[in-house]
Amino acid sequence: MAAEGSRDVGGRLLVLVVERDPHIRELEAHFLELAGFAIEFAADGKAALELARKVLPDVIITEILVPKLDGLALCRQIKSDPVTSGISVLIFSILAASARAKDAGADAFLSKPLADHRLVDTVQTLLEQRRRSEPKEHT
Amino acid sequence: MSDEQPGDRRAAALPRLSTGSRELDEILGGGFPTNSINIIMGEPGSGKTILAERLMFANAGDDRPILFFTTLSEPLAKVVRYLQEFEFFQEAKLVSGAVIYDSLGEDLATEGVKGLVPRLKEAIKTLSPKIIVIDSFKAIHDLSSSVPEMRRMLYEVAGLMTAYDTTVFLVGEYDEQMIPSLPEFAVADGIVELARRKQGTRDERYLRVLKLRGSHYQEGLHAFRINARGLEVYPRLTSPEVPTDYSNDRRRVSTGVTGLDQMLRGGFWVGSSTLIQGSTGSGKTTLALQFVLDGLTRGEPGLYLNFQENPTQLARSIEGLGMNVDEAKARGLHLMYASPVELQIDSILVKLFGIIKERGIKRVAVDAVGDLVHASSDLPRVLGYLYALSQHFSARKIASVMTLETSDVGLGPIAGHVSAMSDAILRVAVERVHDRSRRVLQVIKARGTEHDLDVREFVITGKGLDMVP
């Protein structure tokens, strides 16, 4: 189920991947698409912020070490803007930054390297958590 | 980002992958770190593939598969056929797909080295492998037409393998001279070398960790043997990290000879090492054996390691000292016999420490140290072992004696070194004065205690060595 205002791409939930490493980008895209998600990419934090405001993804997966705007700053900006604050943010980094990710308002943190099952499970858990926290519609 | 918080520091050590050998894991500081690229190198027949396969089967489970790729060196069928000779082979793991053998030969033959990365990527996407072994990677190197081509390919491989949660082993017939020049060594997180050295009529095999990022590994040459279980590794004996000061322990242990205890003002120190030196027939073995047997009467288990007398001969010697060998064993005597023909110092010491730990040994006799020296082509290595051995005994509060044949030719400076590392030195001899021979004993050195300096006569009776009043 997509968040309010998010773009449902052909019935699939949208994940914005913010990553510079071409191998990780390719593998993330492969495993997330295999799990049924639609993917958008950004190679730097600034482009990611603009894209997030435009397409309102369900989840943003970002490395901390990305140019122009680092992943933690990106997360803070996403979470402080009422338009984008409902997007789940997963910090997926080579840095041991679990506490900093939490402080920045991230919904989850994962260490690299990429383990497909762990990544997909985490994204699905985040979506499930968001679904549960949304107000139920009155019938 | 500069605002690192204490909670962000990695609390746990790097996750590690067992090799399937407890001893090799110890050498590596707990195993190979996961998500690393490792090279296993050595000449043909050195045991590289066996090491990799043992590791594969030790880690194969129900989760993610383990991939073994052959390249252009050995046909896949041949690799699998020989694999079945080993005890670690489990057919069920092959059948279930927990371990997958595949060949890169066709891709490499048609595409050259460029064929590797797409094939690895495909394997990751379709199989999510936990471990990838490529054997032989050197064959891929030999296929490359230029250094830049090889570097580009390796850059891609390293990037891909670092991005994904897998651990890679590149097996190859490399030698040490290739390390500075070949690009695969620059991307490797770990390098383990297997080597073989001819020693008389047999080969001695050694394993050496040349590099292992993020690991406190044990340096130096570690001996190993190949048997049905794979590689049986004997970690190099090093001194205990915290040497103990035995002089703090004021307890004494009896030498087993009352008169000698008096000469030493109460016996040997607990945890001390004593060298008994003398010529053939002077009584060294009798004294060493008597020391160990005396411990049994005091509830102290003992170990007697010898290289000359086989178990039957030794049983006879024990009975010659008035104790039945079965009774002695029941009281805690452990006889360890190592044939001088098959002597490999590393394997002997691993067995020795295994027995010491298992049986709570308090007294040890090594008879004779010269046999160890002769068995090795590497004298400094033996010397280092003997020093470490005495330090370990000291740390474990084990009193030890070692015998040394003074007429032994070829020991050279080793005899001096062994003497220097001993806490006490006893000299036994047969002296001839005119037509009469007599046995004599002298305390040459005894650290930390006043002792009798005189040359004293002794006799060997049905109960062993006895000082003449």
C-alpha cells in the first residue's frame, strides 16, 4: 500500500535508491525489482531530495557517503518537510553509523555489504510498520 | 560527516568464516573475515584446493549456496571425483545444491577474461552465494592479453565482490615473487601460502598467512599434513603472551632422588625446566624417567616423550625402576613415543599439548632434545620451539626435564642455547679412575637457589638412581 501522495508505479511500491557505487545500484535494483518494487535512482543527495519531492517514493534507501548532500542530511531534510516526512528512510551504509542514522530520523539502518534477503526484508518491514501506523479509514 | 558517536563504533569483531579446521582458524585469528577477497596460493599439489573445499563443506548449510568455479586448468569432473576421497565430502550437500560446482571454462574460452564479471554477476543475481571459490584464478590471469585488461577486470571483480555479501577465494599456482607485480594481490584482503619442503626422505608442508586485513593472525610457518580429513594444521608454537615468573612460586618438586633433592636444597622449582646432560649410558634416561615416576607416587600425572625407545623397550625400563607399567599408567603416566624417522616437530608438540591439557600433566620429560634437533632442517626453528616449550611449561606450572646427549655430534651451538634457556643443568657421567669406573652427578646450574657444587657419586640400583652418601 502506497503512502498518501506517493506514486504507485503500475501497482508496485516505489523505492528511491541513492547510491554512487554502480555494482550496488545494479544489485539493489535487481533484488528489489525481483521482490516486486519499482526503482528510481539518484547518485547524489541533492538530486535525491529533488526527486523525492517530485515522485514521493514509499521508501528511500541511501548511503551516507553520497556527494552534494550526505545521506544523513538528506534524511533530516526528508523528515522535516511535511510533504516528504511520511517516506520511510533506510540508511544503508559502509559506515558504522546506526546511532547517527537514528538521530537523523531514519526508520532503519543496515550495514553494507548488500545481502539481498536482509535488504528486501528490511524494506518490507518498514512498509508494514508504516501501514500499521497509518490511521484506519472509517467505513 | 564528522559527528561520530560512540554507539556508532563497531562493537563486535568482524564476522568470520571457519575453515573447518580449529587450528587453522586459530592461526587466522578466528577464521577468514566474511565479505573479503582471499588468495590461496602455492605450487601444484600443495593442498590449495583441499583447503578451499574443506572450508566450503564446513560452511554449507540450508541458507545460501556455496559456489566452486573451475576455470581452464582442471576439468570439473576431475575435481569432483577427487573430492569424494575426503571425509568432509557430503554428497547430500552436492545433491541439495548447498554446494554447487560449475565451470567458467566456456565463458573464458569464448570471451577471454571479459567473460568473468558478467558470469559472476549472474551467479550473484540467481544464486546469492555465501562463498565463491575460483580455482584456478591464475589460469584466468594467464589468459589475459595485457596488464591493463587484467587490472580492469580485477577492479570490476573487486568492486562487485565487495558490494555483495559474499566471501571470495581465488586459488592459484602463484609464488612469492609474483606478489609485488600481479594486480590480484593488490585487491586481496587475505593471502595464504601453502608450501612444501623436502626433508630427508619425506616432505614437510608449511602454511603461511602473508596478509589478512582486520585480523590478528599468527605469523610464521605452520606445519600441516594432508590426510583424509583434509589439512591437519599444527600452529607454530610461540611463547605465552604473559610469561610467568616461576620464582614467585616457592614450591619445590622432588627430583625423585632424595640425595639430589638435598643437593638442590629441596628439589626443582615448580614450573622450572631442567637439562640433564651426559654421554651415552651415563644415566640420563633413568633420571628423567625416575623424575616422572616419582610424580605418580605424589598424585602428579606425568608425560614421558621419547624418540629412541619404542613402547616395549620403555615398558622394560619402567619395570627396571620397580614400577609395573600398567600400574604407572593407571596412576597417570602417559608415554608418548615419536619415531625419529617420522619426526615433525610441530605435530609432536600439538599432540604433547593436547595430552597435557587433557590429562592435567604436572611433570614432563623430553628424551632426548638432540633427536628433535636432528629431525629438523631448520635449527633456529627448533631452538624457538624449545624456548617456547619451556615458557609454556612454566606458565602451566609444569616441571620439566630434557635430556641432552653431550657426545652428540652436530648439535653445535644448539647445545649452548638449550643450556642457556634451562633453569637448572645437571651433568651425569661415568668417570674412570685407573681401573675403576664410577657414576657421578654434578649440579652445573640452578637458578634462584643455592646448591651443592660438588661432584657426587651415585649408583643405579633396582629402584633407580641413588646418591652415595
